[in-house]
Amino acid sequence: MKPVVDLPGEEGLIVREGEPGIWRYASVLPPVKMRVSHREGLTPVLESKRIGDEISVDLTYKDETRNPTGSFKDRAGAVMLSVASERSVSQITTASSGNAAGAIALYSLLSDVEANIFMYKPSQQKLSQTLSYGANVYIVDTPDEGTVLSLAEKASSELGWTLLNTTAATNPMVSEGYKTVSYELWEEERSPDWISIPVSSGSLLLGVHRGFSELERIGCMNKIPKLLGVQSSGVQPIVEAFDRGRDFVEPSKRADSIATALSLENPGTSGVETLRSIRSSGGAMVAVEDDSLIETTRNLAAKDGIYSEPSGAISLAGTIEAIEAGIIEEGDSVLCLITGGGLKDPSGFEGEGSPSARVIDNSLSSIKERLE
Amino acid sequence: MKPVVDLPGEEGLIVREGEPGIWRYASVLPPVKMRVSHREGLTPVLESKRIGDEISVDLTYKDETRNPTGSFKDRAGAVMLSVASERSVSQITTASSGNAAGAIALYSLLSDVEANIFMYKPSQQKLSQTLSYGANVYIVDTPDEGTVLSLAEKASSELGWTLLNTTAATNPMVSEGYKTVSYELWEEERSPDWISIPVSSGSLLLGVHRGFSELERIGCMNKIPKLLGVQSSGVQPIVEAFDRGRDFVEPSKRADSIATALSLENPGTSGVETLRSIRSSGGAMVAVEDDSLIETTRNLAAKDGIYSEPSGAISLAGTIEAIEAGIIEEGDSVLCLITGGGLKDPSGFEGEGSPSARVIDNSLSSIKERLE
């Protein structure tokens, strides 16, 4: 990836302390006149209350569900639309299973750009939210996420819309947004041994890696955390390439997982760059089965108090997997990025064994029945 | 209400700047050894992008949807459970339509307290979230919210659970939590002419008023904003008392509104204190019809980019009502508290006239059809 901004020299990084969002790092972000913002970023790092002890690591979470639309995508959305606005773009399009859709719809609205969004099997919650911001939404009836992206590309060239591709390799603004995660961790002086990150095409991981690499070049950090990339075993093209020691990625033949935000069969060039970033960090990749992912999603809420969608909790499920595989060792410090909230996709809390309420009449006896 | 904490003298207010949540104001909060926190509070104030100009006021929003569980209730939850934990409480109970349920479930989990929560017509989203934190949830089959509270009271006395009543008059910890809103506004040097606040029993409004009163007594503020209390016209007992110049509140005979979080027929003593606080601030009360509330909820998202539940957007709907009634004047500065997110209750975006998506096949022609 080509550098987008000129980095300052050693000790030269300016943090705009009054700025309560990602633009506090404007000195290392693309220069724009109008910084579109709804105070995305500066998400809290929360200590694990119970799970860390259970799995014998020093466990923290960076809670990206606290962004304006409830997912990490807002970081990229703010940067992409600020740049699009600078370039006087009037109509944009993108393809998304839901989190990017909500983020791009919001920041389009804030920058007076019309958004045309192609969605792929969205949860009702993500769809309603995206529509609420006034985006034109097309749900494509196809079993294949790649088709949706192709259609968005076709529409953009035929109808004169600007395509906002949300994969890092095709759109450098994406990593520019996500790298703010690393700058926040640096500013809070958090330097865990491992950072665990959900991987679809790998854009978030690439952004985090770019952030740490920049901080190293600027002279602010001398040790980059190891990156753990986590995919669902139902669609794990990059994990397979990693396991086989390849430097290319073959598209997955299937995409079948409860982690709907991570259902991309073909990660393209971003997948290759993801492999490279993980290896250069000394990190690893793991895949997680749906059963274990559902269990982890429920435990994350019930034990540590973070209500997440399965795609967001996969960083914790992958951490547990990596401990069992001997990749992460006892006593290591691990920070999991929780990328999207349970209110956006409560599917981890549905079906067999999920927590349930009891409907009672207005009497104490019906409570006592339950207590017995 | 009796004071809970000893206030510092003039200029003596200590803000713990490193503390990224409400406990930065620990010097004016109940003294506890263990401050339970998931970084609630410090919510952003967002400028209106379009609506302020349309209605000719200087309009901002304090976005309480950015709290850990997605509503302002987290502020009270953190204080209540910190105090409960201090007192070695092991089992608590509360009654809620959903937002308090989620907040109390989360902070109970974080303080190792077992939560038994009685819910009243919750949205599926609020229910799933509350269950996710491991609370025992009872949905009471009754047409009347008061009944649910009575049952919670009965259960608490009979079963030895500690009742966490979330109305300010019966539980001073509630206002202690909500007053942090005012401290945050003071710290950001925001002093609008009006603050518009959704009112059920009035607990949030009472907390905000307490915060400003304290700041005045400490010597930090010399002008308290006027408070606008907003109820739904489907259940507006306090508005009726205000309009009639009464200092008592008669329970509403009906509770019929899309603003489900504001459906309390009988606000009890908190209602009386709400009247007093509003009058002493030089403020006013208004009620809002469901039709206008739905329109406002949709506009808040589509024009200003905040996806809210109807109960949360009612502060904006009330502002518009108050402008039309000549209560708020052109050019006034108005800050609306947006108390809960659209992901928690998307009912404002359902039904007739709501924004909708188009399902298309994988072809450009189906997009062009829509464009024509």
C-alpha cells in the first residue's frame, strides 16, 4: 500500500487534545478542509472481569460497539466521506452486509452526499438503521456476497456513482480510518502482547498494522504487538493460506457462518496483504466453529458485560482457540477488538440454549415456581 | 430530596481528569470503595446539521445512546450498583420497560449481584440485551406499568431482594447518577438557554436539575438553563398538572404512546418534584402527539444523523412544540437529551411511510427502475 500522508519525524506526532474523536490524529490522517465527524473513535478499553482469569491471560477489550452507529466501520466512514466531500463527490455507492452500510449512510448524510447502498443479507436491525439515515438501499437477492460487490461496481461505472470500496487494498482511506485504533492504544500507553482482530478481507487488521508501523517509524513505539487474525471456519480463505504457508489466497468455496459480517468468500488483494502483515508482526491466524462462537458471544455478555454480535465476539473466540493451540501463552496480555454490538445482530442470543425470560401473571407464586 | 454528598466549597470541585466516565466527578458522588464502571457518561454533544436552521434555534444534542447499554440509564445503574455492592447486597430487583433493565443487568453483573428484573412490554431488542447479561427476567402480563412496580416491591419484601427503584424521589442514587449530565455540560462550558428532557416520572430531569443546583452552590455556575420537560400526549400526567398550575400530580387514566419508555401512569412523588424543579428553573412542559413524535424521530436520523428510539427523540419533538407555542424563542440555544438509541427500539421506523429498501435481482435494470 502506498503511504497516504507524510509522517512527521521522531517525536513530532501532534495530538489535538481537545478533539474528541479520530481527528485528534489529524496530523497523520489525510488532509481535508471539512472533517466530517460524529465523535467516532476514542472507544474504551475495558478489563475482562472473569474470562481473562478463566483462560489465564491478561485480557482486555477495545469496545468498538460504542461508535456512533455501533461498529468500528465509523472510523473508515468518517475518513472516506471527508475525502469524498473534499473531492466534491455527490453520489456514492458501496456494498455491505450491514455495518459498513450504516457507517457510510451516516457519514454520507453528514457530508451532503447521496448514498446508494447494496446490502447482502442484512439483519433487520442493520437495515433499519441504514435506512434511517436516508440512504437508498438495494438488497440483492443472491447467495453470494461477491455478486453484490460486482453489482455495486457495475452501477458505479454505469451510473456515475463513486464507489467506496471498503476493502483496504482497493481504498487506502479505509486503513487510514482504522489505523486510529493503534494511535488510541499508543496514546493510552497500551502495548499488549497480542491484538486479536476479526478478519473478513482483513481491512481492520491492515489498518491496525499500518497504525503501529507508522508509530514505529515516527519513533513512538519500538515493539509492535503480535496480530491474531480470526475468521469463521465456515469461510476461512485467509486462514487456509496462512496454514499452508502460501502468499496467495484462494477464494473460499462456501460462506456459511453465523458471523455474517465476515462472510466474504474472496478477500482479493487485501487477503494477501493481511497474510503479510500478520507474518511481519510475528502473529498468527485461527478459525472458529459456529458452536464455539455462539458460546463465546454469550459468555462475553454474561461474564464480562459486553453485548456483541457474533462477528464482533470472534476475536475472543479466536483468542481461546489460539490458547488451546499453544499460540498464545499463559500470562500473555491480549486485547480483543469487539467490532460490532449485539443490538445490531442479536443472532448469537437466539435459538437453542439461549437465555430466556419467563412470562408471569401478577402473582408471587409464578416467581416462586421459577425459583424452585 | 436530602443531599447525599457533602459538596465542596467554592472553586473546590475536583475533576479526576484521567477518569474516562462519570467517576471523574467522584468528589461529588456517593463515596464508595469499588466504583463499578463500564465507562458510562462523557457522551458527546453533537451540533444539529439541518434541523436547528429549519426551526431557527441554536440546536445541539447530548447523545446518551452512546452509553454502554445504549441509554442514559447507565449513569444511574453505575451509581446504584456501586452503592449496593458497598452494602453487600447480593440480590436486587427492579421494574422497567427496558432501558433501566439493561443498565441494571449490566452493572449487577459487574458488581457480582444477582439481578431479578420485571419487564413491561419490552422491545425484543431490550429484552435480548437484558437477558444477555445473565439477569433473571420476568415479563409481567398486565396492561399497566404500575402493576409491575408493585409486583417488584412485593417480591423484594417477600423474597429478601433489595429493590432498586429507579424513580428519583424513592432512590436518591438515581439523581446522583443523572446529575453527571450537568457536570459534563459544565466541564465542556456548555450553557444553553434550554435543556429539553424526556419525562416519565421525571428522574432524569430531577438529576439534571440537582447537578446544576449543586454547581450553582459550589460557585461554578451563575445561571441555570431553563428545563423543558416533555411527555407523550398519550400519558401526560405531569404536563397536565403543570398546565393547571397544580403542585400535585393526578395519575393518568391511560398510557397509550409509541414512547414506551415513558408510559408510567403514576409518577408519584417524583412527579411533584419535577414540577417544582421545572418551575424553579423558569422552564416549561409540553406534550407531544405520536404522529409528530414519529415524524421527529425519523427526521432526527435522516437530517441530523442520530438514530433514536421515539422515547429518546421526544426531547426534540417537544422543542418543536415549544417553539410553536412561543415558549422557546427564535435564536435561543437548545440542547436536547437523546436518551436511547434506535437499535434498542426501532418502532419509529416501522409502518406507514417508513423508509424502505428495494429487493433487486442481480441486474442494473432493477436499479434503474427505481431511479426513474
